[in-house]
Amino acid sequence: DFDKFWLVASKLIPIPPSPSSLHSVPMAQAQPTNSSIDRMPDGNGVRNVPLRVYLPDSIPVIQAQSGPLDENG
């Protein structure tokens, strides 16, 4: 169940603030729009969402499961 997944995941991985809450910051505290900090990814943000797709038996797997590292590390 998608809602149950995010209920647990939100306790493990903080969800980044919504775009509307970013615009509610007063302009005096806001950084310039050309700041490189705005383009840097948030270290605490969600980067990956686990996903499992079940295919019928007659359909081949398009991509096999792969680990985060290759044979060379």
C-alpha cells in the first residue's frame, strides 16, 4: 500500500519541503536566484523510491536487479 510505505518512509527519510513553502520565505532572507546553492541537491532529500513491478509469467524481465556498485567497486 503506497500510503503505508510513505508513512514509514517519512520517518526514515525526511521529505523535502514542498515548492510552495519555499516561496513563503521573506525576500530579505531568500538567496539570490542565481545562487549555486539553489541547484545543489539536498543531502537529506529522497533520492530513490523502491519500486517492484510484477510481470506475467510469459513476459521477460526488461532489466534485471542491479546493486549500487559494479564489480570494480
